[in-house]
Amino acid sequence: SMIHIGPIGASTHDLAVFTEIAGGAHDSDPASLAQPDFVSDELVDAIGRGVKDLRIGIDEREWADADDDVARPARDALAALEKEGATLVPVSLPLAKQTVAIGYLTIGLEVFAGMLDARHEHLDELGLDLQMLVASIGGFAANDYLDAQRLRATLRQETARVLSSVDVLALPTNAQIAPAITDDEAKNGFADIPALNAACRYAFLANLTGIPAGSAPVGTASKGLPVGLQIAGDAWDEACVLQVLGHLERIGAAQSIRPAPHVDLLR
């Protein structure tokens, strides 16, 4: 119930073209049936709208959880948007701090239920990280899942309320830079809980509520590792998210810089 498609593009234009093609209702996917169809070139045209008079919501309590070397480049990008005519507006999302817990309970218990055959017949064939997930999540009860969904519903209402007063929300993409991965972790699965929490800290808001969000590469932190600024928009307003990402790219506040340690996904 938290599924999002997550295209990775070399530019905002790539994302706009992909989303126009991939979006819309499909008979075999009931979750997609409520989505309005895109007008031809609607998202591509949005990239050029600029950000003058755009209202960008900032929850300072959320930003406080990000490491300084992550938050600093992201705030520099926001300052660049201000110079272009956008307005930063203080907002409050009290439940956003709990998105990791709500997300883990939701994803974990849904995966646990969906892996019935794998748990009974192929548990030893799973990666060690998945085996750990199965062992730990099995200790929760049905009412834990229901409690998470009640909180999720409140989070959705809270987010909708905030997005009725601003055009988009701005958050860090991750709370920390990417962690080092050992050869053993690459082979057997990654089970560094603090690092996983930091990776999920800001991603689950859009996952849990269903709103569109995009991440712009806005600089580098220590060791030359990339830092992202996340822009989240109202339901069905992918255009506004791409509008902001496109302007960040246009003014040079966002650009892809390949770090020294990297994997070429297209090779």
C-alpha cells in the first residue's frame, strides 16, 4: 500500500517525459484508477514555469534531524530559490517525525503477510537482512498494523492541511550521507539499523501519504558524496514538483556530479 514508482533521470526533463508516459489509470492496477490523465506535454511545460511567487513549506523540526553536511547544501539550494522569487513559509507536520516507525510497521507487516510461502519453504534462501526482518516483524500483532494505519490516516490529513497553504514542501532527501558498505554486507544484505533509519527518515512521508515527491542533487558533503533536496507536492500535482526541480537545474543549484565511488547503472 506504500508503492511508489521511482524513476531516476539524468535531468528533470527525463522525469517529466517518463511520468507522462507511465502515469494515468490502468485497468490491471486498481490503485491507479483515481489518477487524472495528464494533458499532452503538461509536465514538460511545467519545467519552464519558474518559481516566482511559489510558496515552499519548511518544517524546522524536521530539518533539525538532518546532519549539518546534508542540510547545508540543501538550504543553499532553497536560498537560491528565494532569490528567484519563491517564498519560504514555516509549517508544522508533527507526525512526520514518526514516519519511519509508521512506515516500518506498514511495509514490514504487509511484506510479512505476503511472504507466507517464502517464510515456510525458503527462509534459509533469503538474504540475512530479510531473515532478520522476518524474525523481528513476526513479533508484532494485527492491532499494531491497525494502529499504524490510524496514524497514517492522521498524517495524510495533516499533510493535506499543510499543502492547502503552500505549493510544495521542502525536506532533505536523507538524514545522512550514504554509508560505507562492506563486502560482507554487499553479499549478505545490509542490516545497519541507524543507517537504514537515516535513509528512510524523509522518504516515507510521500510513501505513506501518496503525494508526489522528487529529489534534486544539490551538492556534495564530506567525501564528495551527493546530497539531495526533496520537493513534495500536493496529491496529483507532479507538475509543481517538476517545476521546482527544473528551476533548480536551470539556475545551476542542482546538477549531477558523479562521486569518486559510484556504480554506473547503465553499463
